Amino acid sequence: MLDHQAQFGWWNRVTRRVDQFRNSEQQLSLLLSLTIGAVVGLIVVAFILLTGRLAAHMYPAGGSGWRRVLAPTLGALVTGFLLYKFFPEARGSGVPQTKAALFLRDGNVSFVTAVGKFICCAASLASGISLGREGPSVQIAAGVSSTIGRRLGLTPQQMKMLMPVASSAALAAAFNTPISAVLFSLEEIMGDLHAPVLGSAVIASAASWMVLHMVLSDDPLFHVSGYKLVHPLEFAIYAVLGVVGGTVSVIFVRFLLWLRAQFQKWPKQTAWIQPAAGGLAVGIMGYFVPEVLGVGYNYLDNVLNGVMVLKLVVALIGLRIVATAVCYASGNAGGIFGPSLFIGAVTGAAFGSAAHFALPSFTAGPGAYALVGMGTAFAGIIRTPLTSVIMIFEITRDYTIIVPLMISNMIAFYISKRLQPVPIYEALQAQDNIHLPTRESTEAESHLLVMQIMQPPPADFVVHSEKLPHVHPDHSLSWALERMGENGVQTLPVVSRADIRDILGVVTLDAILHAYGVGGKGDHAGN
């Protein structure tokens, strides 16, 4: 009997400890952030090693040309069947799917989807499909964190908060850039750089990054030489690169969306074989130009150090755009994060070669422009300009490239936004009839403040306690709604920040609903 009690005593202690953590938001958040960061880091490292080693066997460097055609075709055919039959939610990049889970399913991503994403992406990328691993890593991490959350019995709100935490951990390990991983998760996944989950995302990103470094050492993803600004005239040349990069970004996005729309017109029963079209297309291109196969990171060192032949660099701009678009549009599992960087690098290298040929005394070599081009294309395609600047800085660990990068990125972002108003992830979701809150709409709502709709307090309104729930005039309406929901009231006093006893007015549920255009009878004080 004593042995039986001893056997299960430890489990009871663990259970009580978990219950204590569940009841303490801060302790639970810390524990989950560290756990998710470490677990996701290990999974992403395994993903990187598996795809790299499989690729070396499926289409080795210097291997026969027929293998470069056969590998991606068969890989896409097999994974296409798996995606159609067993893992339908694992198609595509992973970023739009994670955002949909956050806003539509309270942060729920099935464990089966995470497993399917891992298997299908590992097979696809290893076979030479021209897509990236970062987006899939985000969805895999979301599935893992969601499974952990469900096992712990977390609330829907807590489950939603795990999405950016998991995304930060995934990108920190997949790309070796912990700071930009956090920024991307908040800027793109959450659409809010001021999200309260920032601290948890930082912890998870750091934990995942440490796991990556313990397993795969401290080597950066790309090895680049230091760059210096040769002449102040280069600022203007980098601005022109922003125009070129923004234009190339728009061409890529529009071509991908158009091509995907064409594939969606095919009969639904052909969905299992459609990915093979992408595999065959990239295989044919890879037969003549092996650099088209895979995400291409192993070739980027040559591009960034300016040692790749100019003719090949120019050819790779068009080939990589076509290869990535057809692979994604046909329904393969893989992301556009990595290919965007490759497209930007070859665009920048080609532009830099032309600039250096025309103005050799005023410009750096093509490698510097390739590096800036990476961030430029990323800002134009993915539409996260802040992330793109910090990401390139983390890759190079060199501050001297920051100012040219900022100039080029912001111009590319502006041009892309003007010529292609809908960002690529939102456009992909729209093609699937999914319409989530946009960053613009979220920002617009956050600008609605209590002071704009508060009303004078009724004559009989009395505050009996300073602990009564209240809001300040500069609080957002969404914050006021949360306070009402937490306390089960429909009216809140609006108090001065200088003196909590100074009642400036009241805000009502009806007035908030009226401000959001939902209805309500309250008068709009700001009207």
C-alpha cells in the first residue's frame, strides 16, 4: 500500500504544481514560454537537419540531370497525395493558416496538421521544391503549442496568446534571427507591435535560439563580408534599388496570385495531382539551372559575396519568380519567406553589378546590393518593413548597412503598397474566402478612444469605492470593452489620471457599439 502511494505521490505533486501555475498567469506564461521555445527549437532543428540531409541524397550537387527532374516531380506527387488524403490543412505556407487559427479558431491547430506539415514539407523541400521552411515552421510550432495548451486546459484567450509565442520560437530557430522573429510574429501574425504577449514571445524566441546554437553552433545563416558606404551618392543609388525591388516584388505577388487563381479553377478531384505540376516545372528548370532547386540558401553565400556570374544572377531573377509561384500556386507545402530573400538577393546583385559597372568609384560591389536587396524584396513581398531591416542586421551583425537598408526598404514598401494594395497573405486568404482583420482595420479601431464617446455622468451617479472598475479618457474602446466584460457591467466611470476621484464622465456599452457601427442607442459625445 505504501509502495502504491509512493508511486503516485509524485504525480499528485506534479498535478498540484501545474494547478498552481494555471492559477498564476505570470508563472504559467513564463513556464509555457520556456517550454514552447525549447520544444519548438528542437523540432525546427530536426526539420532543418532532415531536409538538408535528404536533399543531399535526392539531388546531390553535380549529380545527373535526370535526378533534378525526377526528384521534385515525384516528391510533389507523393506529398500532393498525402496533403489531399490525410493533411488538407497542411497545404501552403503556414503563416496564413496560423493567422486563421488565431482569429477564427481561438488558436487551435490540430496535432495531426502539425505532423502532416512536418512530413510533407520535409519531403517537398528535400526533393527540390522551390519553397521555404520558415512559414511551415510557424504552423508546426502553432500545432505543437496548441496541443500543449489543450492538454493543460487553457482558456481560449490563453490559447490565442500562444500563437505569436510559438511563431517567435519557430522563426528564431529556422532563421537564426531571434529579434526579427519576435517582430515578425507581432507585426504579421498579431498585427500589433504593442501586443501584451511581447514578453512571452521574447522568452520563447531566446529559448529556441539557444537550442539552435547548442545543436548547430553559432554560425550565421549566411557568411558575408563587411560592407562600407563608398560615397554619399550611394544613398541615391540604394533609393533606386528600392524602386527596382518594389517593382519586382509586385510582379512576383501578382503572378503568384494570378497563377493560384488558375489552379483553383481546376476540378477539386485533381487537387492531389496539382502539386506535381509545380514539381515538374521546377524540375525542368533545375535540369538546366540547378540553382533553382530548393530554397537556395546554399547558393546565397556566393551571391552575397559577389562571386556568382552576372548572367546567372540575372537569369535567376525570372526563374526563381516562376519556380516559386508555380510551386506555391499548385498547392505544395512550403513558404515564400525564404524565396523572397533569394529573389531580393539576386535582384540586388544584378542591380549592384550594373551600378558598379557604371559608377565604379562611387559604389560598392554587387554583394552589398544583394544584401540590401534581400531586405528590399522581403519588405515589398511580405510587407513587414521593420522586420526586414532588423532581420538583415541580425544576419550580417553589421550596423553600417542599416541606413541604406532603411532607405531601400521603405521605398520598396511604399511602391508595393501602391501597386498591390492587398498584402500577399491577406490576398491568399481572400482567395480561400477567409477575411481576417487587417493591420489597417486593427490600427483604426485602436485609435477610437474613450474620450471620443464618453458622456457626462448622470446626476445620481455616485462612486462608492476607489476600487470600482474604471477607464481613463485616453484608453481605447477595446480596452473599455474588456473591462466591462471582466466586471459584468455596461457602464464605466471615466476618471482623470491626475486624480482617480475626479469623475470626467461615463462610457456605456451602447455608445461603444454605436462607435463600432454595430448598433446601440447611446449618443455619441464626439458627434
